Amino acid sequence: MNILVIAAHPDDEVLGMGATIKKFSKRGIGVNLCVVSEGASAQYNDKKMIKVRRESCIRSSKLLGIKQIKFLDFPDMRLDSVSHLEINREIEKLIAKIKPRTVYTTPTNDVNKDHQKVYESTMVVTRPLSSVKSVLCYEIPGIINVPFCPNVYEDVTKEFQFKLKAFKSYWSEMEKSPHSRSLETISAIATYRGSQAGLKKAEAFQLIRTISE
């Protein structure tokens, strides 16, 4: 079985579901990653940071067992300036190639426009009659408009340390507590989501659609 994880920026995949990715890869499930933007040009003046972010993503993906990475390299924090059709076409090409049964994508509950645009494109390219049978959103810590309301929980008690190790690959994005991108906050979220499901550590998801066969 193939899975596709769609990220707006390099590191979304780790923050949202790094431990779940490790859990899947340990089971022999093929996890593919699509990173829509280069994730650096809006935050850093040094263009070399685009390469740094990409290399961080590659290191992290190896640790988590990701099978394949596709970098689309659209402009960071400016996806709303890119043709919706253009983004859709690039993701559609990838879906046609790997034929994933399940797609995980960015949430829409936060203020990040790139996350919202990636979600919208995901809804288009995973429409019924595609190979995709299930679509879920993962949770990304940060400034939110409305609370993230999960209805699916993955027990990642055994794999959680891999999430922290993978995020350390993104050294340029790490912050000190109580920032949402600190290791302490990431751990606290996993503990909180775990408590909602009677688990020590969990990653939480919103199921958008699933088709039973």
C-alpha cells in the first residue's frame, strides 16, 4: 500500500505526523512525501537556506523511512500568488505516478495561507474516482483560527522519539520552549492527544473522507 503525505513546507510532515510516518514505514508501508513550497525564501534573505531546508528534509526523511520525496519548489508563503491549477496539476502528476490509497495533508484551522492552499489543492486532486480512498489532515502546532478537532488517533508511543530526532534535522526551525516549534511543546501535544485516546503518546488527525471497499 502506498501513502502520500503532502506538506506545504519542509518540516510540516514531521510536525504533523513524523511518528506516524515512522510507524507506517516500520510496517513496510510505502510513504511518499510531496513538499509544495521551498519553505525558505520568505523567512530568510540568504538563498542558501532553500538548500539547507531541502537537505534537512532529506535527512529527516531517511530517519523516518520515507520512500520518495518530490519537491515542487513553489515560492514560500506565496502559494496564494500561484495559479491554483498549476499546483493541482503538479500534485495530480504525482498521484497518477504512485497511486496512493491514502493521502495526508495540511490542516485549515491555522492562519497560514500556504497550509490552506495546499488543503484546497488536495481536495481537488483526491476527488472521487481517483486512486485515493482516504483523505486526512494532520495537526500542525502554531497560531490557529479555530481548534483542531481530531477524530482519528495514532498510537505513536514507541515511535515518538523518532519524531523528535527527525525534527532536530531541521535545526534552523527549532525554537526554545514555550514556542510551538520547541521539542517540549511537541512532546506536550503528543501527551495531550494521547490522553484523549487513553494512550501515552498520540498524533491526531481529522478524517475528511474514506471509501470502504
